[in-house]
Amino acid sequence: MQNPLIRLLGSVTLALTLSGCALAVRNTQVADLKYNPGRYYNKTVAIDGVVTSAWGVPLMPFKLYKVDDGTGEVTVVAQDGRTPTKGSHVRVRGKVSEVATFGGQSVGLHLRQTDLDFKRR
């Protein structure tokens, strides 16, 4: 016969683990990133949206593109050279970062891409 305390502890642990996984998979809105960047700083988030622009400099180790999810636009820095074209529907995962903070305002808020998936229309 199992101890009821062990069963309860196992159930609670499982519930917490599953809820943590659900939060990690949930998409973040760009508006949330912009209005509360401190909450997301150095955390991995996922954004679904449309690429509005993409650019890079030859021989530079990174490319830049912007993704609009309908609530706002965020810049994504891709260091592996994989850059989607304008109009592509994407789901991008990355760590939230910023260049600086002045007067409580985030300057240069961006995602450092860790994963990129192209979505079907």
C-alpha cells in the first residue's frame, strides 16, 4: 500500500511540471514585450507573425528581420544566417534582450533567435 502523502506529492509535482510546460509553449505578444520588457529580459519567448522587413550586411555574422504579430513589431537577430523573406509567416523563438535602458524606457529591444519555423498560410 502506498503512502497517501507520496501520491499527493507526486500529483502536485506532475501538475506543476505540466503547467510550466504549457507556459513555455504559449506565444508572447509583442505588445507585452514592449510594455513590460523587464519581465521578459533574458527569457526565451515565442512570437508568431509576419516578416515585415529583412536585411543583413555581407560578411557580417548576423542578419536582422522584423516580425509583426498584429500587436506590434519586434526586431529579431539571427546569427546562423537563416533569414526569412518579407511576407513570410513565421514562429520565432529567442531570448529577449535590449541594447540599453534610458529613463525606464527600453532601447533596442530585440530577440536573439534560437529557433525559426515557417508557418503555412
